[in-house]
Amino acid sequence: VYIVYMGNQPNDGTSLSSLHLSMLHRVVGSDAPKCLLHSYKRSFNGFVANLSQEEMLKLAEMEGIVSVFPSEEHKLHTTSKLIGARYYQIGGKSGQKDFQSPRDYNGHGTHTASTAAGNVVYSASLMGLGEGTARGGVPSARISVYKSCFANKSCNSHDILAAFDDAVADGVDIISVSAGPPFGREYFTDVFSIGAFHAMKAGILTSQSGGNDGPNPETISSVSPWSLSVAASTIDRRFFTAVQLGDSTVYTGISVNTFQLNHSYPLIDASDAPNTLLGVNGSISRYCLRNTLDKNLVKGKIVVCDASLGTSLGQEELLAGAAGSVTQNVILKDIALSFVLPATAISSDQGRNISDYIRSARNATAVIMKSTEGKDALAPYVVLFSSRGPNPIARNILKVPTQFMHNFIRGHPGTSPMSAKTNPDAEFAYGAGHINPMKAVDPGLVYDAHELDYVKFLCDEGYDAMHITLITGDNINCSEFTKGSKKDLNYPSIALSVLRNEPIQHTFYRTVTNVGSAVCTYKAVVTSPPGSGIQVLVVPSVLNFTALGQKLSFEVAIVGSIGSQEDPFKSASFVWDDGVHRVRSPIVVYAPS
């Protein structure tokens, strides 16, 4: 199955379905109606077809084609409220375990929808944990569902693009997408970038999760600069779960444990309970993988597992009849999922101490406590599993996601959808912090960007004028634009890719729009860690506004170097401050490996 992307809709009233059939007929002959699976004709131009590779190559050479690429399965990254719902299964069914309807099967869609627009729920808790008032970002908002992912976690490219086509045509305000490709790819062979571009043209902001493939750099899969990329992050509340050994020693780990064990249970190391009937030895059973534990040895006991191959959520231990699980060698600072039995996750040092206790005690026992709450003074920071930038496709765009706020974002009246991106992209593991929904309606300044800004960016990225003309529907001449504009895309963040041991001397140009008080003065406050080797200068350092909607420009000069033995990433930031608003822009200078 191939997606044929043809860019913007023609304005001459052409029947797109007929056009698509005609093009297919030139390639496959009379089989064209059978090969055409779907026509995209509401918000942009394209179609889905069953083609051989030879037929695909012939079609790709035709005039009017932007790109032809195979439809793929994408990963799901984690809907009086419901005003509409559709589902998409072009050319196939989801499988027996899902509903052949917009109905949510596994809860992920409901979760993301409640984050965006959930009503206020008082005294909410998880079995007594985290009690408080729960609410979505905008409880008064309405939800329209476009289901293109199913229970087997398959999110097909052609279905996703059909969902974008309808959502844009339906006139939604924001598109929230919690799915993405396995890695960043060229913009117009990526259905998320294609859909988000046409949404941007219609004044709609697309908010997409960055992915769950962190913490290494350049793992982000949401790469288009016209979409808002977001991450998972911590809050200032953490859950701690203690395990008390039979000798009264207590080790505190992390988990969300709602279970209450009323007494101690025998304690066993998973390496001492291999399923020998299946040829498993202790070096394998220690990881508590599927069917590796001897049920007779672990039944009714607390099992100590090794997380070196990934953190188990206790499924195997539960199936084997265990009373609880202690997972050791955990490097995570937090765990986002619940275990299916009493459990805690501890460090490797704590794990070694518990293993020593098991070896030395005649009858080793333990009890796992119910989780307790505590404060995290370092919050907020991006969690370990969340994907990181910089952007692997355009290296001078930071694209470190905003911290899990894609279901909260709203625009400001009179500005473009991209103005909602003020302070979204930031240094690794921190970002610009959490959005404050109350302050977001009065940001003071916004960094605005429009379609022409992205056209200039595409020209600078090397896209030819013919394809950009097809994509936008406008006659484009890239020679009219100044080279180097991709670094000066009016992003609130600044990223600079450099070579080691070479002097850095670069100037970025930015423009901010006043949406706060008509008459106001903003002063630039630069933060650069001592000894970082990077200096930042903002010129002018004071912006004097005299009217709402007024735009003022400034320069950000960066000088310094990154030595051969230094950390390849240097970070800084600057803030525009008028005494009421603080508009922060993160800066990252890095030397790619």
C-alpha cells in the first residue's frame, strides 16, 4: 500500500477522485478502480493505492506528484464532551480485539482526551494515592475523535492521513496526536508532517508527542517545525514504595503500589527459580521474562528480579503465583506505569544488599509497603524514556519537546497557530518548564510564524520550487529568499550545530509580537552557566512597545567554542521580562558526533 501525496488542493474545481483514477489508469490500466483505496480530497490532495514497486516508480515520475511512499505502522505514544467521532481502516480491519467503531478499546484515547478537556473531578485518587482535584487543561473544550490506531498498536500511515484530512476540513482548533514514526524522516514522506502542514495553512495547531525512545539525543520523531512537539515530564509529587526485610532493614524504591500486604512473605531471588522444564537457567530467570520462572518455587513468595533487560511490571511474577516483586538495577528516577501486583523498583546497590540478605538468612522474608507520597524538588524535568532533540532532520532546530502539554495548548487571538509555541522547546531534561494554563492566556510576547516563514525554511532546506508550489498551491520562487533562513525561523528556541575546536560566532534574528499591555518595556536577562565556554548577547537588550500587536526585532549573538574533550552540549537561555511577564527562550549549542 502506497501513499501518493500531491500537495495542496487545486482551485479549478477538478474532481480529485477522477484525477486519481486517471493517474492510476495510466499505470495499472483497467485495474485502477480496484487499486484505489482512498482519495484525500477535503484538506489536501493525494490518494492511497495498492501498487507494485514498479508501478510506484512509474507513478512517482508523473507531473504533479510531491512524493510516493509506503504506508507504515506507527507507534502509539501512550476522546455533552464528544461532538463527533470517526474511525479509519482503509483497506483492512483492526483485528478481533478491537471495536470496529470510534469506541476506545485500551483507554489511551480516553486518557489523552481527558488530559486535554476532562471535566473537574473532586477527591480523585488511585486507590487512595494522589488524592486531589483532577481536571483537564480546558474543561470547557469539546472533543472530536478521529480514531486511526487500534488495540494491536497499529497506526497505519494512510489512516492517519485520512484523519488529518477530515479534522482539518471539520475546522477543529487544535489537533492532538499521541503517535509517531519510529524515527524522524523527511517532511513530505512523513504523514504527520504532511497533515500538520495543511493544518497550519488552515490556522490549526498540531500538537504531537515527541516519542518514547529517550534519553539519547536525536531520538525525537516529531520533526516538522510547523508542529508543536511535546514530552513526558515529572511533577513535584513522587511516589515511593518501601520494602522491609525480615531483619528490619528498609529500602525505599519507586513505584505506584496500591496494594497493602498485611504480613511478610518468603523472599526468593529469581535466579534461584529457573523453569528447568523449559531449559531455563538462573542467568535467564533472573530477568523474570515470560515463562522463565518455576511456579512451584515462587508461588506465594516475593521475587527479586533484575531490570537490566527492561523493567517488568510484574506480569510474569503474577502468572507464576508470586505474592510480590522487587525489581533491582533500575536506573529510572520514576516509573509511569502501575505494577499488577505488590512491587517496588530499587537501585543496583540496594539490590545487591537484598541478594546478600537472601544468601545469608536462613529464612529470608520481606513485606512491600503501600506507596507513600513525597516532594520532588527538582521537578519539572523530562523523564528518562521521553525522546530528545535536537531535530535529526534540521539540525538547527532544537525540537526538545515541551513537557507533556500538547493537550493543554491554546493560541492567542490575532496570532498564528505557531504563536502558541512561545517557549516550547528547551534544554535537555528541563524544557521551558510546564505551561501555566492561567498565564498562557496572557503571555505578554509571542514568537509568530506563518506559512511564508515555513516556505522560506523549505527553500533553505533544499526543496525545489516545483514541489513547494504543489504543496502550498502558490507559485514559489526560492531565489527570492535569503539563504540561511532556516536558522532564523522565528522559533522561541535557538539551536546551533557546530564543529568541535572551531570558534563559534553566529547571530540569530528573532521578532516578538506584543500581546500584553499596549505600553510596556521588556528587558533581556541572559543566563549562561559559568565556565560553559559560551557567551550570549541580546541586541537591543531593551524592547519598548507602544501598541498592542506591535512587532519588534532583535539579534542574539553567540560566541565561544566546544573543545574536543568537552561535553558536546552547551546550554543557556534568555528571558524578556517586563515585571509581569517572563518570556523565556532556551539556547543549545552542540557538536554532533
